[in-house]
Amino acid sequence: MEKFATITPNRIRLAGEPQTPIKSEVRIVPENKYPFRILDVSAKNGENIRQHLQEVQGSGDQKEYRLTVENMKKENGRYFDTIVLKTDSPI
């Protein structure tokens, strides 16, 4: 299987005290061979996180995306969620 994007990091962990802001950022860079645009971002559950996607200028004329994920849970405890990205790519 060929890589169609570089996603760094490929997994995030939001750890810390619930009363403090907890955020993490993911960088998504489409491969030149398989360009795409991200049309929508959502979370499968969405109860404990908020996500924000921003298109930014990468190196040269390449576009890349910055996905910010923020903890919304107010009490201690674990949770798991999955971010879903909808693209215009046929693959």
C-alpha cells in the first residue's frame, strides 16, 4: 500500500489535569502524487473532544493541514475517540 499523506504524529494522547487546557496538534501533508483537500472533520463519539482543522501553506506551493484536538472532559478519567477526515480524494 502506498502512502497518500504524512500524518505527524499518527496518534495523540491528551493527558493532564481536567481543569487545565489540554490540546494537541497534528500535521497532515498530502503526498504530491496523491493531492487531496480535507472537506470535513468529525469525531466518532465527539463527547469529550473538540477538533479544529486549518489549511496552511506548506513548503513551496504545497498545502498542508493542522488539526488541533482539545480535551473537553471536566472530570478525571479515560476516554477514547477517533477523528474522521472526509476528503475529495477518489482513493
